[in-house]
Amino acid sequence: MTSTVPNAVEHADPQQPPITMFCPDFPYAYDDYLAHPAGLGQIPATEHGTEVAVVGGGLSGIVAAYELMKMGLKPVVYEADRIGGRLRTVGFEGCDASLTAEMGAMRFPPSSTALQHYIDLVGLETKPFPNPLADATPSTVVDLKGETHYARTIDDLPQVYRDVADAWTACLEEGARFSEMNQAIRQRDVRRIREIWSELVEKLDNQTFYGFLCASEAFRSFRHREIFGQVGFGTGGWDTDFPNSILEILRVVYTEADDRHRGIVGGSQQLPLRLWERRPEKIVHWPHGTSLKSLHPDGAPRPAVTRLHRTAGNRITVTDAGGDIRTYRAVIFTAQSWMLLSKIRCDEELFPIDHWTAIERTHYMESSKLFVPVDRPFWLDKDENGRDVMSMTLTDRMTRGTYLLDNGPDKPAVICLSYTWCDDSLKWLPLSAEERMEVMLASLSEIYPNVDIRGHIIGNPVTVSWENEPYFMGAFKANLPGHYRYQRRLFTHFMQDRLPEDKRGIFLAGDDISWTAGWAEGAVQTALNAVWGVMHHLGGSTDPSNPGPGDVFDEIAPVELPED
């Protein structure tokens, strides 16, 4: 994706190694770990067939279960709703099945190389996603304070937008050593990454995104900060992130998570669904042809978990919504951590008190979307000036971001009328899908007064507000200033030799445990951490030629800030 406000460094230089989500907090090559012929490790034969509970059937849970199965363990997946979690693809009632809407994750950067491993494994295709000013986007409209600008590239926008782009470049360079870190990640220079990041974590842990901008001479203009917040870079306006830790933003821009996004053809939910049904070629203990689906009675996960508690022998006992009670030596918990505070009755003994504190301090961002099906990609029609009659739209109106998703000329298509975050999402919360649509169409009519969007709609809208979803209560985690220590506790939880014996056996995973919450790559990486943790817990080990994340932990452990 081409950024609305581009970064300082050219992203796709064929003369250099590619940028990957080689996270500065824990620079471990998960993609190499997955690709190695020795595999992720093995467990003693005496443990083959041992049941391991996996709570949550989203991407992290399904990846963890799939890899545990390959080692010869028997994952028992619990899922409260549907397989996929926030990889949720839905259709439109009464419309062609090819028309789908991505209610959760819908765009993935090429730097997500561990995620890409599984996309390739199950044979899914991707295509460029039509973000603001991306090469795949025919045109973009920026509408701020009643002024509308039509553009195909940033050069078509007024000079002030290029000034904002330059300010962001300068801000990153002077405040975050952007080019140095970008190059170190590209080269996977662990020593250099750790040197730069250690300095920045100590310096910036207490700084907000907005404070970081204000501290830069390049952003001394309030007008520039305002435009940057409303139009932003990459995926659009970032003012909803302004209260969050600047460290969260740096992880995104360093690893190009905001760049060159692609969508999964046919819908992102296919990934966990295909892994659920996939019969791996290399598998231990289980007969050839075994899948996660075949290991579960009726081919379905167990229902929602309602209670987790410790029982004798350092076991974890799981009670589900059907009343079934089972006890396990190991459990992987991949649902959003707030579930442990509300929907699931938990013993305090499950985790050390410092981990409970970190869970309680978790900060989630709200997010909402609304999609409508339309008869064809009418936005490609031309007006009297030869411009597209409608464009990918960034605005300060209620809709904020509008995306146009076509399936080819003259074929039915989909519009994401609005994609919003935080306060902008909460504005929609009391409204029904139909009420939301009416407000959105009214807002867009101010930008496109001569376009009859309603006349092209062929079905009812579908919508989501993740903060109102009972098994999520938010879209994804976003650390506030001062939360680094909490995040470190949760991420490193898989290293259980460091915990008292009576606090071991349950492993946290999921994107909110990762350093890159909100990105599917983080869900995959923490799943692999938890798989390593369970393997180690049950007496297993990795091949010396392919050390896992726990084997090299002490060499690349996240920065540890003082507690006193």
C-alpha cells in the first residue's frame, strides 16, 4: 500500500532484503523457525496423545492447535462463537455468495511473513487492498472541513499535505532513528536493533503518540498535526491513536505493517477454517489424514469456557457452557484477556499477581464497520471532468473512512461505508445497522452530491461494533503510556521456568499478548511461543539446528525496565 503520508525510506527496494515484522522488542525469526525442515520440535513418545486445551478458535488458537497436533498431542479447542475470531467474513442475506464483508481483519502487510506461511500452506490467494492512494486504488478523495480534494497520488493534493508528509518523515528521523532501525530490521541485525530499541523504550515509554509529535520541531504547527491526525499515513487518519504509547506506533512503521496491504481472496476467515480441516503431510502419532476437525466429536469445537481453576497436581480444570468438566496438564488461552475478568470464572491462583495486574490494565480500542452490497462498481463511472464519480474517501465527517471493493467490471460489489475507531466508533454504538446506514449515506451525499449511492444498494447492510461483541469487548489492545512493563509480563509468560511451579501450565497467546496487537502476525507469533511453552512443559525439545523462541530467549529478551 502506498501511504497517504509516505515514510522516509523506500519500502520495496529489490536490492535489499525485505522488511518483515521482526519485532524490535523480541527479534526472533518466526518465519525461519516455521520453514526449517527439522520442524518446531518434538515431545517424548510417552506424551503422545496427551490432551491440551486451547481456549479460543481464532487464528492464534487454531495455529497453536494445528502445530500441537502435528507434534502428536491432542488439542481440545473451545470456541464460544465461531472459528475465526476477528477473522470474520460474512455474506449478505439474499445476495450472491461471492459478496462478502470482512468484519474484522481485512488487510495484511507483506511483512507478516509468519502469517504468510499459513496463507501459503492452505493455498489461499491475496490481492492488493484499496487503501488511500494505493496503487490498487483508482482514486482517493480527502474531505476535510468541507473542502474536497480528488487525487490519484499525493502529488495531486495541495502542498500542505506534502508538508505534513515531510514533517512526519522528519519527526521519525529526529525522534526515533527511523532509517537506522528500518535498516537494522531489514538486515536482521539483532545487536543493532536491541541497541536502538533499548534506548527508545527507556526514553519513550511514558510518551503518547501526540506528545511525540508535539515534541518535534517538524510538527510545531497545530494545523499540520490536525491534518496528520485526520488523514494520517498508511491506512488513513491516526488521531484515534494519539493517546496511545508512541512505542505502539513505532513498531508499526519500523516493520512496514502500514504498507502495501493485501486482502485474502474470498475472505480472511478461510485461513483458520482451512487449517481446522487440513490434514498435514508430516504428523507424529496420529494416522495420516488426521485433522483438527477429525479429532473433535462431530467436527466442532467444544463450547465456551465458563470456568478455569487449578486442581491437585498443578493441573488446570476447564468447565464449558455445556457443563462438561475436563482437567489438563496444559492449557493455551488465546481469547482476549479481558475474558478472564468477566465472562470466565477464574481462580486467582491461575496467574501470579503481577500478571493479573497486567491483564486488568489492558487497554482495548473500539472499532466499527458497516458494509452494503451494490449492483456494480459504479464508482468507476466518469463525471464531466473525467474523474471517478466516487473514490476511496477519507473525511472528518462521521464516516471517516469509506472503502470501495469490486469483484470485476459489471459484477456485484461491496462498499465499506464507514470504518471507524475509538470515539468515532462509539458514536455509532446506539444505532441499528439501518440507522447507521442512513447517517452514512447522508454524510457521503455532502461529498458526492450528484451520486445516487442508495440507488445501487441491492441488500441489507451488515455491521459490527467490536466493543459490543460479548466475547471480545473491543477490537484490539493498544498500550497506553507506561504500559510497557505490563506488556512485557504478558508476552514473556510462555517462559514458565521463571514462574513458581504452582503458576505454570496455562499459556497466554493471541494478538493482544504480542507486541503488535491488532495484527494477525502477532496472533501467529504468540501461538508459536505457546506451542514452544507447552512442548517444553511436557518434556519436549527443539532440534538443535532450529532453536525455538524459548531456546534463545535470554539472548534476545525484551528490554526490562526497572520497577522501582
